[in-house]
Amino acid sequence: MSSAPSPADILAESLAITAPVDTGRLPVLSGALALAQDADQVTRATLHATSHGVYEATLNGLPVTDSLLNPGWTVYERRLQVAAFDVTDLVHEAPIEDPDAPALRLDVTLAGGWWRGDLGFENADANYGDDLALLAVLEVVFADGTVQRLRTDESWASRLTGIELANIYQGQREDRRLALSAPEPVRVVEIDRSTLIPQASPLITRHETLAPQRIWTSPSGRTLLDFGQNLVGFLRFSVTGPAGTEITLRHAEVLEHEELGTRPLRGAEATDRIVLSGDPEGEFFEPTLTFHGFRYAEITGWPGELAAEDIEAVVVGSDITRTGWFESSHPGVNQLVSNSVWSQRGNFLAVPTDCPQRDERLGWTGDIAAFAATAAFQFDVADFLHAWLLDLAAETEANPDGWVPFVIPDLLKLAHHDPEVEAAGWAGATAIWGDAAVWVPEALWNAYGDLERLREEYPGMVLHLRSVEKALSPSGLWDTGFQFGDWLDPDASPHAPADAKADKGVVATACLVRSARFASRAAHLIGREEDAAHWQDLADRVLTAFTDAYVHEDGTITSDCATVYALAISFDLLAPRTRERAGERLAEVVRAAEYRVSTGFAGTPFVTWALSETGHVEDAYRLLLEEECPSWLYPVSMGATTIWERWDSMLPDGSINPGEMTSFNHYALGAVADWIYQVVLGIRAAEPGYRRVRIQPVPGPGLDWARGALDSPVGRIEVFWSTEGADGPATDGPAADGGFRLEVTIPEGILAQIVLPDGRVEEVVGGSHTF
């Protein structure tokens, strides 16, 4: 059986084209196809397209797709996505100007997107290339089997639009007084055909709209809007006003001193502008060639009085489906989970970014390494993260020094940083950030159990571990080179985010044991037994070195802080008796801090796990429910609707953290939600892909009931529990006999082990059950 043609084959006769000259105004490239038969004879029509930059296409004036910012962001030098859009219905619906000579006109607007957007931070101004380019073919199939194709080539024309700026960081500016320019011949440029791949990552789409909850005037006289939710997207509206009226939209996540808090945006202007043409019928504005992270907006130049029904915020992101839900008797925990969900929605846009608002928005590996398990419960991220992991392997393989870059795609290799930034020494194999090559596949394997994808992700694991093997010191420890360590330890200065209580060698060496163990398991699963033995041997040797160097006779671990105990316990690095003592010491450290969080990126995903798994459930709950800063619920108490980058991104007095690096939408510290889903709610995968399920809720002080659901690969799993005398939501009664009540629904045919708080174990197969 013949395989489907590759994108390179489909586009083999098409030429990559662009505007003849870059004037700053965005070009629209146009081609026409005279149909050989009537449009109603078309049985299939498909547009195959990709670009350097991002593109928006219309067919006879109708949008080809609802998706945005195509072709997304990948390692463009090696993996450039080609989307295939079914436009058959559009061909049938397209307004035909001349019925006697029916024709299709394809118009494609190009913008810089991630290809040419002066991206990065610290004046990086990183770009992949100078020329934008479109490569496409419209294939039309008629009922009699006849095929016609419209390919991008020299016959196309280029005109200038009224869009004067479309930049991811700076925003979009459009002057409606500017008519389309006269057509000019296009210029042929190059796109490397060997980079073309089928669309792999979910498309970017609009998800929902939000109306402003409040419109008011700031002390400085500015018109401000609050949409009630920190989101990612843009504003859209229809408006009527005099020609030349310029409406300016500025965006920010927070207010400071009752004005728009823009300092955290750093070099990102995050401003959209439209200059009206004066059309008495009104003008519609939707800046779809950029996006912003914001809750608040400032509007100037609006003609007349702005009302809530005049404007709306459009939430955009990659098209991933919600799969996990949680609700409990504690409103603060519910908001924390909601914040985690919204941070994922905003940052899963093309790639898993660190933040969606400032001059950064990069695919930082450390953030998703910490958050991957949470991400895979909240949404179906199988396609999204798998595609990103293939990019990770491609970037790592191309890295001359062989280590996993800090961001994927590795935009930093294109940066033009100031000399002092380049001299900072950020380079080399790093724990957690590099471990994303292993930890993200591990999370996907547990969530989806897809062996073929694990096989495809395995080479990235090998690249990472080989680079670490070369970095080990003679003692067998990973205590050499640059490390981020327990990044953003709350006890560090806001100006020194890498300073942490946890010894960086302890953190890195512990992470290596975990990664080597899973790589060994993955190698075994895909039939690479020699590799499996090698990685297991590496794990064993490094664990011995870790124990000899860092684990002391009294059960303490070097640097004696919450993070090192959390990692040692969660990664199973300790002998049983030492593990017990480490759990006791961790609980002591947590109590001594009065249940305020004392961990950064390394320890935060694991500290509640380490407490509950060593019998300190009450301490884990008290840590979760603490509201004083630093804590998970402190931002909630301050009105946060997403996860903050820093525990104190906003200080108690309402001022923004003075650190240069402050974001209010950064999902990494929301990784505690994984513990909430698996331990508080109790839904766990007993086998990868939930082929067997374990329901093991662990109630604790502060929560009287919890309920939630997971749309797993095998079907929907539902859990509700309540404790003594607690009335749950609507239809659920209190726990029977003053004890504990558990209700579960398991997909048909799936074996579930039910572990009750009193230690009793039951087994059921499918259906609804009450205990």
C-alpha cells in the first residue's frame, strides 16, 4: 500500500514567494485559479500551506481557517509545519464574480510572527531570517477526477495592506485610511524543502470571549477595563468614528497605584492601534497577528463613551481539550486549581512558554519539566507536548555542545545579547531544564501509555543523558558547570533568582538518578535492553555517589532544607529507615517555616508529595492551605486568577515585586495541582494510560469534601468524597455513620483498585460504586 505524499512532494512544484520590497506595511500575496468546471462540480479542495512568518488566508474573501498564527512555532531550521485545510465548502460558498468564467482568488497576508519578531529578552532581537515567505498549493478535485492546482509562483501579485505593524511583543497597528496598494510582482525566495513536515502540533484557535466586568477612569484620567481574568489573546470591537481617529489599546496583567502596571512587560509594548477610515457603517478590529497576556486594558481615543457591550476580550491558545476538573469545600484551593488551568491555557500557545506577556514568551524547559504531570491531567496535551519534544531532540542534536538548550525552540542561539549578558555563563547540561527531555515523556507515558510515541521521544532522552555523563565529576556527582538549581527560592533576593538554600549539586545529582531510571525503563519498553542496562547502571552509580556525599549518618541531607528532602523522598533515593527520618526532618523544616513555602522550581512540585508519602498528611495540607506569603494561597488572597512566577510577584501593599523578572502568569509553581489531583482527589494511573486505575483519596484537615473527574484515554473517571458530617455539592449527602464516604465511577471494563483512608483495599471493574 502506498504511503501518503509528503509535504515536500505536495509542494514540490510550488515556489516560495514574498513581497518585492519590505516597506514595513504587511503584504498580501494573491493568486487566481480559473476553474475548468463549475464550482458545484468540485468534490474536494485543499489548501496546503506554510510560511516563514505567520499567514492568514482567504478564498474569494472568506477565511480559509479559524486558526491563527499559522504555521505556529517549531524549530524552523529543521521542522516547518505544513497545514492541510479542507476548503471544499468554501469553494461552494465563495462569491463568484463572473459565473461564465468562475475563478478562485487566494489572498494571503504575511506577518513576522516568531520568524522575524525581534524576540527574546535583554535586547536579544532574535530573528530566524530577514525574508518572510509563503509556500502553498490549492488543489481542486472535480467529480470526474480532473485536478487543478494553484501554486505559489511568479504569477502571483503582491500588494501592501493598511497594517503597519504586527509584532508579537509590540502589538498590531492598522491604518484603515490606507487603501491596498497597486499590485506588484512577487519575489521568489528559498524555503528548505527538507524541513517540511505535516502539521504536528494542535492549531492555535479562539477559545472563548470575556466581557469587561468594570470600566472606570484611573487617577490620571485614563479609561481602564477589567476583564476579571488574566488571559491570553486580544481585544476586538466594532466602532464608528471620524476618519483619522486613533484608538490605542494597552494591556497589562495587574494594576499598580491604580494605573496600568506595565513595568513587568519590560521591552514589550503590548499595544494595539487602529486609525479609523471614517466608514459610517462601522469598522471591525481584531488584531489576530499578535497576542497579549492581560487582565486589564487601557483605552485612549475611543469616540464617545465606552460601554461594556462595545468591546470583548478573545481568549486564544493551542487547541487542546480540557480533560481534568476539581472542586472542593475550600474556595481558595478551587481558585488555585482554576489559576493552574488558566495559566496552562495561556502558556500552551504554539509551544509551552514560561509566560505570555513580556519580552520573552519562550519555551523554557524547566517550567514544563516541573509542570508536565499537571498539564496532562488538566488538558489533552498528547499531541502538543509530543511535537514539542521532537523539537527538543532536533535542537539538542544540532547543538554543537550536545546539551538540551534552555528554551525550545532555541531562540537564544540567535540572540544579540549585550556582552555582559553573554558573559553570564549560562551554558551546559542542566538539571530540571535538561531533564525535561526525560520528565515530559515520563508524564506523557503515564498519562497516555503510547508506546510508539515513547519510542520517538527516547532519542531526546539519550542526548540529554549523554551530555550529563560527560559533565559528571570524578566522584560521580553532578556538581560541575552551570545550574539553575532551586530557581526562585522564596528566601533569595528578588534580584538573584538562582540563589537558593538547596545545594545545586544535591539537586542536580538527585534529578539525574530519576532521569536515568526512567530512561532505563523506557529503553526496556521499546526493546533496547543494552541501553536499559546502561542507564540503570548509571542510576545505581550516581545514587551511590549521592548517598556517600550528601546523606549523613543522622539522616540529614546536605543543605538541610525542604527541597533536598522533597527530592530525595520523591525520587526514592533513600533506604527505608533514612527515608523515614528524612520525612520527619522535612516535616520539621516545614513547621519551622510556619507552613510558608520555602521551595523553588526544583522542590515545589514534590514537597507535598514527600510529606504525604511519609505519613505527614496534616503538614502537607497545612502547607497547601497557608495564606501568608510565601504560599500557594497568598496570590489567591491577592486576587490572582493565574499562577504567579514568584511567590510574591505582588507585594502585600499592592506594589509589584521589584525584581526585573516578574510575571503574573507562569504555571511552574502550580505543579502542586498534580498532588491535588492524585492525592487530595485520589485519581491515579495504576498502569500507563489508565489501563488500570487506583482511586486513593487522602483527606486532610481543611477540606470536608472534594470532587472531580478525568477524561482519561479509557474513559471518564469520577470521584467524590466527603468526611464526617460534611454536605457535599447538591446531590451528595454527608458521610455515612459520621465517617468517610467515597463515590467513584470507573470506565466500563477497567479494573480499579480502591484504597480507603482506613487502609482497606477494594477492587471493582467499571461502573459506579459507593464506599
